[in-house]
Amino acid sequence: MLKYLWMVTQDLFLPVTYVTLMHAMLSRRCGRTGRIIHGAALGLGMAASVALAAVKYNTNLIVSSRWNHYIYAVYLVLALLFLLLTLVFGRREEAPVRAGSVMLCAAGGLTSAVLIFYALPGALLYPFSFNTMGNGFFSSYYLERLAGWALALLLLLVYSRALYHCGLQIRPYSIVPAALNLGLMSFAVWCFGRYFVPWVNGAKWLGWPVKYREVAGQYGWVGDWMMFSANQAMLFTWIAVGLAVLMAAVFFAGNLRVTDTYSNSAQRRKLRARNRRFRRIAGMTLACALAALFVMTWVKAEDTRPVTLSAPETYTVEEGKILIPIENVSDGHLHRFEYKTDKNISVRWIVVQKPGSAAFGVGLDACEVCGNAGYYERSGQVICKRCDVVMNINTIGFKGGCNPIPLAYEVSDGCLVFDLKDITAGEKEFR
């Protein structure tokens, strides 16, 4: 669940921020015309995203590195065009809708459409890549991951609505185009760095002269820019977060008291009520932005933190047998053991008592699907370290799927008894 919560938030926060600010700016600048043109462009971008996601899912025709190369180029042109048109036609709020205004709306709409077209297909495909271990769409494995995916979309939807109203009402108007252009141009810096990746990789399909490819292959400033954009990718998302937080803070501060003129107490009460509503909008915008920041930092760090397997426990070796007292492993928790063979290979196995039973789930600390990554206990559940799938403790000891590879044992004199021959036979799983 956590994985897809932070992944979807991280993938979509930046485009959602700039598309929302674009809609607010064009609504203020061109009124109904701006909303219609931008809305139509967004619909086009979303439809194209669904089509691209379908093609990616059903065929191998789309090579992401090539496809993105051209998307970066189109975005760079459109972002620059929008910046220039904003400087010429976008300074005045609620200006007459003329040819320049239509050009501004068209450039802004296409820029938003490209942002959506770039980011949305990947997010749409996540539900089709969930690892359900063959349990189907209605299994707990699938529904848990779907819940994280849906929660991220819900957070972004609420954030977008709050930010839109913030951008629609904030004063002065110049804050909106300034924040939007700063964000779009900062993202253009990232796109420009990623645009050079095929050149540095010597992608011949671009058709550039060999001499130029050789120069680019030597890196230089091209490589430096490319590496910066790769290593600092999240910096541009933090810029989007910062712009949203700044706008919310300015909007909140601007509505702490009534500054408009009024002629009677009734008008004053109406203005104070309006300010309270605006402060709630600013607070919601700020809360959603900070929630997204929390998801992209703390939640991501918790989800991606490397899992350290518990230390092996002790046992007794007698006459080619390994003896583990039942009382040491009958607490319902996962217990790990390790034996070093004559070939200096450490063979690990796990033991866990099955819920409501005197039986034990026993197997090598490895499976046929994920190899010897191992298993660990989390909140009373046994989890595969590699694929994060929750094991059914009652099936541990049975062959198949992501279950631990079964290991033979006997119960004798209050001990679990393992034959060293069975242990050493598992060497091949830990080489």
C-alpha cells in the first residue's frame, strides 16, 4: 500500500500543481474562454494518456526512452512559448479576449496537455502491475495496493481543487503567473537535461552526425547537465511543493483582516465571512501540500528502508542431527537458523508456529521465485523481503509460489529434529 501511495504522489504532484495553476491563471485572465480552451486541452491530454497506457500495456511498440525524448522537446518549445506570451499578453487580469488571449490560452492548454501526457500513463498502468502472486484482482494483495494507489489520487484531487481556488482568489493576480512560469521553467531545466540522454548513450536512431555523438559521448557539460537532472530529479518536485506552500501562506496572510472598503456593518460581516472561507481554502491547500511532502519523504523512507534479517538463533548438533527445543519456537513469531556447510555456504531456514495449532511452518529462508532474499516478521506477519508479499503462515511448509522451500523435519523428545543432509542439500539456494 505504502509503495503506491508515495509512487503515485511523487509521479503526479508536479504536473498536478502546474496544470492547476494554469487553469486558475487562464480562468482569471480570459474567463470562460480560458476555462473552455484549457479544459479541452486537458481532455485531449487525458484521452491521449489513456490511449498511450493501453498501447504500452498491450504491445511492445513504445520504447519509453525514445518516446520521452520527443515529449521533452515538445514541452521545452511550448513552455518557452507560453512564457513569452505571458510576458506580452498575460500581465493584465480579466483583459479583453482577443487573438493574443486565445494564443495564450492555446499555448497554456497544450503545455498542460503535454505535462499530463508525460506523467499520467505510468500512473494509470500501476494497477495492472501489482504483484498478486496469482491470487487475482479481488485478493487482499491486490486490494491493499489498489488502496494506496487510490488514496494518492484522492489526495491529489483534493489538493488540486484547493490550489485552484487559492490561485483563483489570491491577490495580487501577478503572483499566479509568476509562480506558474517559475515552476514551468524549472521543470524545463530538468527536461533539457533528460533530453540529452539518448545522445550521451549514443542512440543512433536519432540520426545525428557521428562526430556530434562522439563529442556528446565524452560527456563534458552535456554529461554534467544530464547527471544533474538524473541525480536531482526530486529537486524540481520540491520546487512545486515550495510554490504551493508559498501561495497558500500568502493567501492566508492576505485574508487575516478586512482590507476592502465597506459602508456598513453588514458589508463588513460579509467580508469577514469571505476572509474566513479564503483562510480555510489556504489552510486546505497548505495541509494537502504538506501531506504530499510527508508522503514523498517519511512514508517513502519507511517503505524503502532496507530490511535487516533477524540474527540466527542457537541450536544443538548431535550425531548428524540439528535439535531445536519446541519451547524456543512456540511463541508464534518467526525464528531464523543458519548452518555453515563444509563448502563455507551459510544455509538459512525459518520456523514459525502456525496460528491456533501445535504444527509448525518450516522451510528454507528462500523460495523458487525470489531466491534467497529471505523472510522477516512485520506486525505478526511473515513477509518476503524481495517482493513484499505477505505469506500465509498456514501454507509455509508447502511447495509453490513465494512460499519458503519446504524443509523436512521430525518431532522427537520435545525438539524439532533436522537431518544435516537435508540442510546441506539446500546449499544450491544460497550460493
